[in-house]
Amino acid sequence: MYNPKSAHAEEFIDHQEVLDSLEEAARESGNHQRVLEILEKAALCKGLTHREAAILMDCNEPGLEEKIYSLAASIKHRFYGNRIVLFAPLYLSNYCINGCTYCPYHAKNRTIPRRKLSQQEIEEEVRALIRIGHKRLAVEAGEDPRHNPLEYIIDSIHTIYGVREGGNSIRRVNVNIAATDVDSYRKLHEAGIGTYILFQETYNKENYQRLHPTGPKSNYEWHTEAMDRAQEGGCDDVGIGVLFGLSSYRYELVGLLMHAEHLEARWGVGPHTISVPRICPADDISVNDFDALPDAIFHKLVAVLRIAVPYTGMIVSTRESQRMREQLLNCGISQISGGSRTSVGGYTTEERHDETAQFDVSDTRPLDEVVRWLLEQDHIPSFCTACYREGRTGDRFMSLCKSGKITYCCTPNALMTLKEYLMDYASPATRAEGERMIAKSLTDIPEGRIREIAIERLKRIENGERQRQIHAGERPGGTGSLAGERIARHDHGPGPESH
């Protein structure tokens, strides 16, 4: 029986509830008035239920579809403005004991070279990433207790945070590793991770078991209940997602939203992020073996998700082409990877060596080109990690986001981290575009103390200071912590703090 507050996977992702939701969507999606009512509710920016979202997804009336895209763009701009957060994946190891049929890391694959980075190699990879401008990483590793034990992951996190290169460092490390136990999540939290990310892959249990025939990941319940254990272990920023193409996209949409509703009902806060990867070619994986999602449906799915979960960050990776990412940025996506290498040790070689890669990259542009492209599309590339460094995670972040108060600091902070990038890493062409964007965006900040602080700190950055972000306690009008000029700052590893 469906129960969003249950701790049991088969109750908060109840198969019959999914089927009933899809049946209702097929019945109601042609009801013009019903769809309008859902859109009117969505315009209040309080989100939608999984059943309401399913109806929007099935609606094929052209005029109403245009309203869906328009509303998604409006909601995205209300909460995220034109900011786009940038990150890079860092693959530590492709050793894996699971049998996932859609992933080239599967244990039976004898053609892919296996590799695990040493701590020295990780440091070299991180230095390479810092040298091109990255501040935020997503650590990735296959599930293999012998080669990739938790201790290795934690040592790697400490190594990453400890690297200083040219006065800069990685400021947030998100972690995408296999489902584990509460004690392990507690250790990850204590190591200072940002978001714990785990893709469900598919919420359809029958398909899940078929696609995961062997290994620890074959346990549907253990995998699906992982975010609850993560929350119990103190990891209150969690990121969910599915691999679209493994099951019906309609089923997955409903499952994703049921999972988000479950986290909200049980823990008081939904997912920090939702990722929307699509199946793509890899070493011994062909998309022809799966139900690949067409671009038009994918575009609409992202728009419906944005409407349904207005506060949640949405991520698309370099699996997608420049053209597809451009479409998705305008209807819901708030984070993208840039200059990515999906192979183990990929950042320390000039040429791409993809023989150890988890998937083929479609957008192969270097980070500087991605930053300039975003600027030319009128987006603000953001490397900001101030919320994490102030401990503003989980319900503390979401309550601030829902109140609208977070907008006091997000745009100024994005501009400051962009300024850092322009000063330290950008090509002349990118710097020119970035300075134009900063000047334009400053005029969009209401006159008053926040604008004054932003201008003053941008000047400090130009004079060589770093990490001068405004924090959420700084209020217009000289109240709160503003008078104290508190700076968002957090230092993880050994070495001098950047200024």
C-alpha cells in the first residue's frame, strides 16, 4: 500500500500507485480545464504532486504545451535567475563487482582496462582541474569493497580538499558512490562531502532486477532506501536521478517525484538535486538495446520536473550535446558539468583516452568555451559554494530558498566567483564577455547595501583577494550580520586559507 512516510521502498514507491497515476494521466491529460487548473496551481511555485505532473507530461495540446514550457522557464528564473552552476566529475576507479547491464564497468566486461588512482594521482588530477578553473567536483567510483573501500573514498576526499594550486582549491566535493550503511554515511558526512548522489537507475522493480542481475546493487530495497540511511547518517543534501531509457519515461517521472515526496514527508526536505541522464553509448553498451528517449520528450520531461519541484536543483551532464543542453537550460536545468572527462585519470592527459570511460561524452568543449558559451547565452556561470561552506544544507537551504531570501546573495556570489574565474583562468575573449555580464548584472541588483557590498568585493577580487562571497545573513539596510562583513569561507585541508 502506498505510504510516502514509510521507510520501506515498496511502500513509498508503490508499483500500483505508479500504474494508477499513469492511468489517471492518460484519462485526464485531454481535459483542457483540468490541465489549466494544474498549471494555475503550479504558477504558485509550491510544486505539484506526482499525479498532477504525470497529467502534464501526457498533455499533447499544443497551446497547453507552450504554457508548460513558458511556466517552467518562469519558475526557473524566479528561483535560479540566469545562474548556471558548473562542476566536473572526477573518476577515481572503474573497478566494480556489480553486473549492471547498461554500464561498461560491469564485472563481466573483460575489454575495459581497470584502473584505480593513487592519492598522488588524485592530487595531480585535482591540480589539473583547479588549473582550468573548477571549484566543485563530483567524485565517482565503482562498487568494489576490495579496490574501492570507504576508507579509500574518504582518503580521496581529504586529498582533494587539501590541494592548493596557485592560491585556489576545490571548495565542494560531492560524492556519487554505491549505496552503503548509516555508519558509512556518517563517516562521509564527517569527511565534509557536499551532496551525496545516487541514481536509482529505474524505479520499476521488475526492470531493476533484470538490469542488475548480480552484485550488491541487485538488491532493490537496499538501493532505493539508501537516501534514508544517508539522511540518518547526517548527509542532508542528497541528489537523486534515473537513467532515462531503462524503463518507461512516464513510470520514471512518477517514481522520481514519489521519491522526492517521500524524502519531504519523512525528513522534512526533498532532494537537493535531481539528475536527468539518458542512456548513451559506452565501451560494450549499445543504445539500440534500450528504449532511448527522443529529444522532444526529454525536453518536455525536464520542463515538467522543473514545474513539479521548483526549488530543486536540476543537473544535466556532458552526455548531452551543446544543442540539447542549450534547450534544457532555458526550461529548468540549473547545473551542468563542463570540460568533463569520464575516464579514470582523464584530466592529466592532453588528449582524450576514453578506454576507461563510463560513457561517451557528447559535449567535449573545454571549460573556457563552455563558460563563454553560457555568457553568450546570457547565463551567469557560477562556481559558488558559499551555502555549503556556511553549513547551509538540507532543510536550512530549502527554507531559505522557499522564502526567497536566498536571492539576496546568490546573484552577487555568482558574479564574484565568475570574477575569480575571469581573473585567474579565462581567455581574453571569455574575460571580455564575463566583464560585460558582470557590469550588466550589477545593474539588476536593487540599489542599496547588497549592491554596494558586491561592487566593493568585486574590486577586492580584482586586487587579488579570493572567496569574498556574501552570506545569507547579510541583509539589505545594514541589519543582521552585514555590519560585521562576515565572509562565506570554509577551509578543509592543510595549507593557508585563500583570501
